[in-house]
Amino acid sequence: MKKRDKTIIHPSDSPPSLEIGPIGFKQKASRQLVDVPHCHIATPAINKALTQIRNEKRTEAREGKLKKYKKGATLLLRDANGIVETNHTQYVTTTVKDLTFRFQAGNFFQNNPYMLPKMVDLVVEAAKRIPTNKGGGDEASNNNNMTHLIDCYCGSGLFALGCSRYFDVCVGIEVNCKAVEEAKVNAELNGIRNCDFVSASSEEIFKSQDPVRVGSVKDGDNSSNDNGEERSEDEPILLVKDFPREKTVVVIDPPRKGCSVEFLEQLDQYGPARVVYMSCDPATQARDAAFLVSHGYDIVSIQPFDLFPQTRHIECLAVFDRVDDEAPLPVKKKWNANLSHLN
């Protein structure tokens, strides 16, 4: 089965001539390009476009029209609903379950459309589940429901929007301003009013003074409070740091390097009831998991996803519930020391 709906290939940066060098991927642990006429984990639409682009570039080379690529240049092929886009700044639209997402073709978005709905399902199930230490798993008890969600490294809003129907308030944090704009548009496209998105570093989320502006998950009206009345300027401002920690879930989907010391320390200080951690590098996730476990969290579940068969790359979902507000101080100091090399 063809899995990947986004492929970035590398053209040769050799001078223009009647011949062109390899067009493909870099060899493992090397800068050497390997010519790839067909990618076995790309979608059929991408492979069709890849053949066409390769032929076009070779024709341009033979005719002396091929421009010299800068070192490290790439060619984008993004498959969005069967249409392949090669312009990084062009907007594309895709559907994940019953949600529509619009984003720039070159921006990050999980690129296995077959596995992605399952990943979202498991993140949602993990986030909304009642902690085992709160009522013995009685799903019918609203008093034990998780009500607030913070989506760190949220991108264009995939997990926050996917979870929104099960929470009173969701906020996404993303350092990429363009992605935040996309997330807000995606919330509007899907008629979701209880999500807000903030452009900020995840390391500063609990220091932020930016108010979270959301409507009711039921009435979808941002201009009214929970009683359906017009919002007053005198109403208390809802800040992320004021979310009730015993009913708050933090979803983390960091880059390959994992979480920084600053992020983990502020997460520990805030102490949410649950952490749902999606990772593209199990090694850095294991390192961060050790920190969380040593700071009062239990590992509830671990689920890997083989997004790209025949490669070493996987995604891994780990779920942590807080069981101890005060881990022993010597343990905390030990793990802070072990993480100091990340600064």
C-alpha cells in the first residue's frame, strides 16, 4: 500500500549541462544523492507527478534551460486529495475523518493519510479518558470529566480540533505564526468555537498573559458567556495558567529533538492531570518520559505507529497520568542534571 502523501526530493546542484545528475533522496549518513525514479511508500499521484517532473527537468537540461539549483534545494510534491502541489506557499485542503484542514503545501502536516485518522482517534481517546484515580473509571460521571486541553506544538490544529467536541476549552500553542493563522481558519472552516490558538513558544505557555478567547462548545458563539449573555469587559480573563490542572490534559507533539528542559520544568510546575505525548523519535520521547515518571506521573499506555513501512521512522504515542504531586526532590535534581545538556 502506498502510504506517503508528501515527498521532498533533492535535485542535483551541479552546473547546467546537457545531462542532469540524480533526482531523489540523500543516502543514509551521507550527502550523496541517490537517484529515485519511483518511491515505494509514496501515493500513486505523487509517483505520477515525480515521473513527470523528472522528465521535465531532463528535457530542460538537454535544451540548456535548466537553472542551477542552490545547494540543498528541494522539490516538493504534496498530494492533497489526489492533486499534487509543488509550490510550497500554495494552500491545499485535506480531510481527516470529518474535519477539513487548509494549510500551505510546504508546512508540516502528518503525511500518512491512511494512518492519520487512527492516530487522531487514539489521541482523542487518551485525552478524554477519565483518570483511573478519579472515580474508578465511571465514564458517566461528569464530575470526573477532563474539561480543558492544551495542545503544544499544535501546527495547524490537528489534535486540538480533533479533541474539541469532548472539552469545554481547547487552546493550541505554536511558534510558527503562519501555522497559527491556519489553525484559526481551520477552526472556522469546521464551525469549532471552543478552540483558540496562540503564537508563542511552548516554553512560555504558562507565563503567557494572552487571554484565551473561545465560545461555548454547545452554542458556538464567541460573543456570549456560558449563560448566553453578552460578554462584558469586566469578565475575568481566562489565561492558560488558570486552567484547572486536575481537569486539564496537555497534548505534546514536539519536533524530533523532543522537549526542552524549560518546557518540562514548567509542565512539572503546572502539573496537569494528564500528558498525551506523540513523538517522531522514541529515543527523545524515552528521555522525556523518564523525567515525567520521576516527577509524579505513571505511564498508562504506549502505542507505536508504523507510518513509513520499510524505514526506521515511527511515531509513538505515550500517555501519562499524574499520580503524585510531589516526587522526591533528589530525584528531580537528578533528572534536571541529566537533561542539562539540552540547554
